[in-house]
Amino acid sequence: MSEEKERLVGGGGGDQSPPAYAPPVYEATAPPVYQATAPPVYQATAPPVYQAPPLQACIVQVQRHVQCVHVQGEYGRPMQDPPNTYMCLSIFVCLCCFNPFGYGAFIKALDAHYAVLAGDRVTAENSSMEAKNFATASIVCGVFFLIVPAVVALVVIFML
């Protein structure tokens, strides 16, 4: 049984070495030759000129008929006698009063400013009025939340 085991396992029978490894043979070749070419030349062109479309005003009549009318004038033309944007007041209330309403006042003042630059009087007046209302609310809340507690604290301190 041991002979059969040696035959199966591969033991005995002498030294058999594996065949020697022969590395593949590579042929020496010259590296490819690249020819220098000039970079492509691009010509500068002027950017396209954008022209704003003419303004249109749509009038809705009672019969639900829509009629569009071309408005004379140019988009972006500054208006005569623009409404107050309350920009300085909104910056002041952002820094010195109740901030959440101050931020609202500042955003509405920016809206009014851009509407004035665009020549949109209705939007400018509405945004200006909202900026003023936000600034007023900021001042009132600032007085209530900052000054009233300070006065109460002083009264309590001097009562003791």
C-alpha cells in the first residue's frame, strides 16, 4: 500500500525539476518620431449684441379678450421723478434695529432700486412702500425688544 501511496502522491522516482523559464525575446525598435505642428490659430470675434425686445402691455377686457399694445420707449431707460427706494434707511435698520425685518427692508429696497433702473414705476412704487413698511416694523421691534428690556432691568436694579 505504501508503494501505491508514493505513486499517487508523487514521491520517489528521482528528482524531476520543472523546465527552465525562457523569457520572451523582444526586438529593439526605434521610438516613433513626432513632428511638431503649429498650434491652431483662433480669430477673436466680437460678442453678439443683445437687443431687448420692445415692452408690451397687455390689457384684459371684461369679455376676457386679451389685447397686447406696444409701449413706446426703451427698456432700461431711467424714469423721471423716481420714487424713494429707502436704501439708506434699510441699511440703518439692518445694522441697528431688529435684523429679520431689516433684511426684508433691504431686499425690498434693492427691488425698488432695480425697478427704477429698469423704468418700471409700478414695481418701484410697490417695492418702495414695502421697504418702508419693513423698516418701520424693524424700528418698532427694535425699540420693543432692545430698549424696553433695558429700561425694565434698570428699574429693577434701582428698586433693590
